[in-house]
Amino acid sequence: MLRYIIKGGNKLEGEVKISGSKNASLPIIAATILNSGKSTLYNVPNIHDTQMMFEILKKLGGKIEKKNNKIIIDTSKINKFEIPEDLMRQMRSSVILVGGLLGKHRKATFSYPGGCDIGARPIDLHLKSFEKLGINITKNYGNISCICDKIEGEKIDLDFPSVGATENIMLASVLAVGTTVINNAAREPEIVDLQKFLNKMGAKIKGAGSNKIEIQGVRNLKDVSYNIMPDRIEAGTFLCATAITSGNTKLVDLNSEHITPVITKLEEAGCKLKVDKKTIEIIGPKRLKAIDLKTMPYPGFPTDMQSIMATTLTVAKGTSVIVENIFENRFKYMQELNRMGAKISTEGKTAVIKGVRKLYGANVKATDLRGGASMVIAGLVAKEITTVENIEYILRGYENFENKLFKLNANIRKEEI
Ligand code: EPZ
């Protein structure tokens, strides 16, 4: 078991390099199955979730070679099509591999991923879409088998702009006969990155970033090399860590166009930001002002930044109201914050945060990936010592998190217990 020990009170200062995007890497790693050849990826973050994806690919017969700052994935010898249940349960987002396996090999077996710490996380939209593409699905005792002779392009209307379902439909349709059109598609930047990667591989996709994506089936794909986009949620996390500590930092190697909703909200809360395409300089005020926000599908305020922004507002002047519209159980971390002296009450999908002058160090636990990062942010300003347990959650999605914070003058260390 690992935990962080944080002594609050230091202002964050200095420069931090943003790593490659976890949520762009995972579907792109899955997409490497499609060309049954070699894909060379740059800027893949070295985090638990990408490591898990590589482990699964190796179990399916794939080969992974790490060389300096690149990863070479060879999927030409993939000869297994069942995602191991234990790995599936550890990382529900491995369901994205199903789209790759179906797209290339037209078969896949996996266990129902089940819920996680932020909600039920059903995959009904994925399965309904696969059926529309002509894929036969059988379910027994939590196991799901998908198989078909060929995939025929179809028009698919998504009930909700699900990121994962949009990505899975794209992967399953790249080598289909005919054209697939996704209406009400998710518009996240990670989907644009996936389209760029696939088109570089020889796919014919257009519309990513809008709510309508068209995938024209092709017959062959080629080897490809690709540079993964920066992680917009990691960038937002460091912006908030600077804001809450009244710090002054510069973020580099990000794409500021991906986080305009976060930039706008931090300016509203009293931060000063100098925004260029790949860098952002931020100065946090002596004390933040309360703001209201609601999470929405992109380009709205991202749900992954909800807990991080809410934590930042616990010490703001005034009362903030936050509405979580995407996941039904994404406030769990708030009970931990209240143990540190925050004054948060929740009713359904709404949280009311009464700003307090001080947070106090405590022993808290990470409840999920972003909730865990939020505990660290609270610890940066809490009086005295905060220990954050279950930080394995955090290591899933943040590369070198404590080292990056330490270099920004945070008093943080990791220890084994
Ligand atoms: C992706 O998850 C991200 N994960 C999440 O980031 C992110 O919070 C989410 O998109 C929303 O932006 C990855 O990209 C690996 P959804 P995903 O399908 O694809 C419901 C993080 O912290 N839904 O857009 O699972 C679902 O229950 C993670 O980095 C269905 O009802 O999100 C949820 O309420 C957390 N049926 C909503 O849609 C389905 O078939 C959004 O889910 C699929 C989803």
C-alpha cells in the first residue's frame, strides 16, 4: 500500500511539463489492433492504466517494445480474443479493446466491466451499437461474447454522447463494409486524436469534434507512428493546485484550447492567466471567489475536473454550487474533504460548498482517480500534515505526480505502508 504525506502551506511556483493524455492513449492503444502491424507511439504517459493496456495486449499475443520516449506495438501476432476477467475488472476502460478486436478480428469475449467508484458505468450504448453493426452478442453469467462474419456500416444514433461508445463504434467501423455514421457523437478532444491516429493509419473518418462522425470502411491499414495529445485534465489539475495555494506557475506542452471551460472558471474565481496555445501561466489570488458550475459533455465543463475544482473552492470566499450531470455518484470524495474542515453538503446531483478560511490536515483516503488528486490538492493548503491513502488510484492517471508537485515547491512525499 502506498500513501502521500503532505505538509500544507507552500505556494506552488515554477514550471511543469504536462504529460500525454491518458484518455487519448487508451483508445489509441486499442486501435493498434486494427492494422495487424506495427504502431509507434510517442508521449504515452507512463501510468498504471497504460501499463494495464499493454499487459492485456501481450496476453492477446501482441508485442510491446519500449525504446527511450517511444513505444512500439506489434499486433501482427494477436491470436487470442478474450480479455482476461481480472484485468477487465481492474480497469473498466479496457472495454475499448473490444472495438479494436471486433474491427479487425470480428470477435471478442469479455466480462461485464461492472461499476466503479463513480457510478454504475453501464455499457448498454456500446452493446446496442455493436448489434446495429451486425454483431451477434451473447451474455451468460457476466461474460459477453461478440462475433460476426462481417461488419456492415450503419447509421447509429447515440442516446447520450458517450465517449467510450463513440470510440468503440469508430474502431469497429474502420474496416467495415460501407459507411457508419454516428449521430449525437461525443465531441471530446481525445476523439479527435483517435480520428487523427486512425486516418494516419489509412482509415477514412471525418467529423470527430462535432456531434456527427462518419467512418467510411477501408480494406487495408498500414504501420503508423503518432504523437499523443497532452492531458487536459492533468493540466487542469495543476492549474487548480496553483490557484488554491495562491501560487504562480507556468504549464508547458499542453493544448490550452482543450481546457477553455476550466480557464474561464478559474478567471471567474479571481485567478490571473496568461494563455498561449501550448503554455499557460497562472497566478492564484490571495483568496479565491466562490463560483457556480455544472459538468457537461465537451465542450462544457469536464466531469473529470469536478472534484478538483470543488476542492479548490472549499477555501474560497462565499458559497459555490456544483452540479454533476454526467456520473451519478461522483461526490464520494466530499466526505473526506469535510473531515478536513470543508463545509460541503450534497442533495442528488448538486453540491453546495460554503467557503471556509482553513482546511486542517487529516488522514484521508483516495476514493477514485480524480477524487484522490483532489485530496492531494486539499493537503497542499491544509494546516499541518495530511496523509492520503489508496494513492494507487492516483497513479492510474497521473505520471510522476508527486515529483512534479515537489518540483513546484510542494512539501509532498510518497511512502510505503
Ligand atoms: C470517459 O469515460 C473517460 N474515460 C472518463 O474519464 C470521463 O469521465 C468520461 O469519458 C466522460 O467524459 C476514458 O476516456 C478512459 P461515457 P466513459 O461513456 O467513456 C453513461 C477519468 O477520470 N453511459 O462518456 O466511460 C455513463 O454511465 C475517467 O479519466 C451509459 O449510460 O464515459 C456515464 O454516466 C473517469 N451507457 C455517462 O454515460 C453506456 O453504454 C458518460 O459516460 C456508456 C455510458
